[in-house]
Amino acid sequence: MKPLFDNISFECSKNVTKAYSTSFSSAVRMLAPSIRQDIYNIYGFVRFADEIVDSFHDYNKALLFDLFEKDLYAALENKISLNPILNAFQHTVHRFSIPLDLINAFMTSMRLDLTKTTYNTREEFKQYVYGSADVVGLMCLKVFVNGNDTKYNELKNAAMKLGSAFQKVNFLRDLKADFDDLSRSYFPDTDLNALDEASKLKIITEIEADFKDGYEGILGLPLEAKFGVYTAYAYYNKLLSKLKSTPSSEIKNTRIRVPDYQKYGLFAKCYFSYKLNFI
């Protein structure tokens, strides 16, 4: 029975989200039940693609990515896949008419991670971030506005800015893993071998501007999505503040985290801000 298989697929996407990101899964639980599963479905898809290019070092990653991509487009065309993650994702794509160009842009950026290690120009960096993060924000926005094209177009730029901010925070937090383990350097005009406070501050100032623009979009989100997105925003903003106060030499040698007790306090603060209509 297809409905049973779909439910199993949805559960797989939910489990992937919970296993790979406790912070993001906590934010997803703040969304309305009517849209929660579809965000799990999007996350499961992007996480699997990212895992292929980032983690499977003992395997032929290019071959695995080719197979995943082939299965993806077959799932979108046939509206079913024996890969539960892709089956769940295609369901959300068709339910909310997520544009194919967003999916194509994401896959293009992921494929770059197979071979490209340095982004030398602002344009290269911008294009990579668009495909790896901005379009993910737009996929989620399609779910949040439930097919309202007017609302989607109104909030599109802010969603992209928020996606950029999240991705750049990840880049800064994961400098050690990206640079030492994967030989990747995403930030242009920045020598990660000699990262200093001035270079770090320049990156953080750019992220803060993205967060400012992204926050304006959160205020315009439907109630079903506002609390969950605001919680994710607050978490990443907290992570950015910790990175800002961490010496550049330490950022290169460790992965900055938000302790669980601070996460819980942050989520509680977000809840009261939401209930009191401060957002």
C-alpha cells in the first residue's frame, strides 16, 4: 500500500533530521504539525546529498552522487522512489510546487563539493551559497506560505538572506573540519592559514547583515511557521555571538557549540517572546 510506504518514508526523513541535527529538529518541532513533516522531508533530502560529498571518503563519491541524482529526478518524474528519503522529498515537492530550478541549483552546488576546494571570487562564493543554502530556504518558504505566491515573492529575499546567514555560520564554525579534513576554503579573500581578528570580524559583519534582513522576513511569516523559524534564527544568532567572542586562533582549532543548557534557555526565551507577541 502506497500510503503505508509514504508514512515509512516520512518517518525516515524525521529520523534523519533528529539523528543529524538535534538543534534543527528542535526548531522543527516548534512548527505547526501541518507543515512539520514537509520540513523533515526537505532536510532529509539535503542531508543525504551533503553526506555523500562530505563523508563517504572510503567510497566513490562521484559515482554515489550520480546514482543519487539519477534516482532524484526519477522520483520527481514518477512521483515515487524506493529510496524512502527521495520518496518523502518528491511528495513535498509536488504538494507545494517547489520549482525544479531550486533543486537543480542545490544539486549543482553539492556537485561542486566533489572537486572544488577554493572559492577565489565573491561571485563564485555567492553562487555556491545560493545553491547550497538560499534555495533550501526558498524550498522551506514554499511550505511555510502554503502555495501563496504573493506571500512567497514578498518574503523570498529575506528567506535567501536567512539561508545565507545559517550557511555562513556553519562555514565559520566548521573551519577546522572543512579546511583540515576536506581541504576546502569557502570564504574568498581570506587566508585561513593566517586567520586574524580583522578577517574574522569582516566575515561576522557580513553574517550580521544577512541576519538583519532575514529577521524582517520572519516577522511576515504565517503563524504556523513563525515560532519555529524564529527559534532557528535565535539559535544561529547565539552561535554567531559565541564565534564573535572566540579568538580567531581558537576558531581554527575547535568546533564552537552552544551547550544544551543554553539551548533550552534560549528556546524558552523564544517561546515567551512569541507568546507575548514580541515577534
